[in-house]
Amino acid sequence: MRSVGAVLRAFGGVPERHPIIIQAPSKTLPPHRVVAPAAGDPPVKLHATVIPTSNTFNAYGDGWVEVNAVRFERSIVVFPERPVFEWPVDGFGALSAESFRFIADQSPELVVFGSGSRLRFPHPRLLAPLTDRGIGVETMDIYAACRTYNILMAEGRRVAAALLLEPPLVTPG
């Protein structure tokens, strides 16, 4: 079993616009090409098929993700074998310790926190419900969070993805 650090080192050094190859967990599926989206790019598809017994991120775009072919545009919490939960957090500034308590109560081994379309770190006191129970937390943008969750889930880890989905920023133009 690889550590989260090893997974992140394997993919973290890749420039945002350069493709990376993720080897499919099954020998029957081809590797999938993943490219981080840029403004105006079409959505990124992560998997060609849906695994019916596990929640898998299939695609993502600006302000949305797709889990098992179902599109979500509001913040969610995803566990491999539980329903997808709507996470009542409207934005990064609305995060509280209580926001993470529900996740901690589910006893994951690790939480992959997707902080939105850009990387933002919550204050450690907000993560206390997780860290006080020895639950690991990795913070990244939602695109990296989707990819990392899929890898860890395929390895059989007790992982949760907490994704802060915010409406896309509209630039005047």
C-alpha cells in the first residue's frame, strides 16, 4: 500500500497543463489520460466506466463534479461505499469545526479536502474534529482531490472526499 505522500509525489510534480497517465486498477482497462482543466476547457473525464459498488469520480469541470455518472454542483462528501452526502458549506469562509464533525463521525482513515478551484488551507482549529481522532487530512484543489480519492479508493483505503464546490468565477470581458 502506498502512502498519500507517495501518491502526491508521484503526481504533484507535473505542471498543471501537462497530461499524466493513471494506470487503471484492472488489467482489462486501459490507462486514462488526465489533464487539469483551464478556463474554457471542456470537462475532464476520469473513467470510461462506472464501478457500481464504489463511488468513483467520473469527470469534473468548473464548479461541478460527477460521481458515478451523477453531476453535483453543490459541496459534497463522498465515501467509497456510502451514499453521496450534500455538505452544507456554501463557501470557504463558511467552514467551521462543525463542518468536519460529520465526516469525523464516519471514521475514515483519511480525508481528502478539495478546497475549491484553487488551493486554500483551512485553519487547524477547523480540522480539530478530524485530527483529534487521528484522521489524516490532505488539502488540495478539487481537481487533484478527485484524482487522489480515486487512487486511494482503488487501493482499498478508508478514504473520504470533502469537496467545496463553489460557482465558477465570472470574469468581466
